[in-house]
Amino acid sequence: MREKVKNPIPELIPDDIYIKLKEHNLIDEKAVRDYLIRKKFRELRSQKISAGDAIDNIREEYPYLQFDTIRKIVYQLNKNNYT
């Protein structure tokens, strides 16, 4: 039985394409998670929430990640992250 796959990034790719990529193990789960963390951080900061509080809020969703790990994710600069 196939597990129900939910597209966590519908703003980037359509559901059917995400499902097909997932079925063929072509989705980098860590990269998707990091993208979602950066997106959440930007949303919280736009609401005038302090960076520390925003990271603490994100830690509630990802309790297995340390504060410093989330800080590195949201502040990492690379050629694929233009924000």
C-alpha cells in the first residue's frame, strides 16, 4: 500500500510532480526541511518577532534540532539562497 504523500512545497512544484519525484527518491528531504525552516523564520521576522524567539518557535516544530543548528540554517548564505 502506498503511503499518502503530502507536498510540503506546493508554491515551488505541483503536487503530482512532487509525488513522482518522491516515488523515485529524487527529493532531498533535508533541503526541503531547511527551505521550510527559512520560510517560517522569514514569516516570523516579518511579524516583528525577534530572531531568538523565531528560532525558539521553530524549535517547537523541530525539537530534534539545536538552537545553533536552526540559526545556521536560517543564516546560511549560498548561491541557492538569495534571501
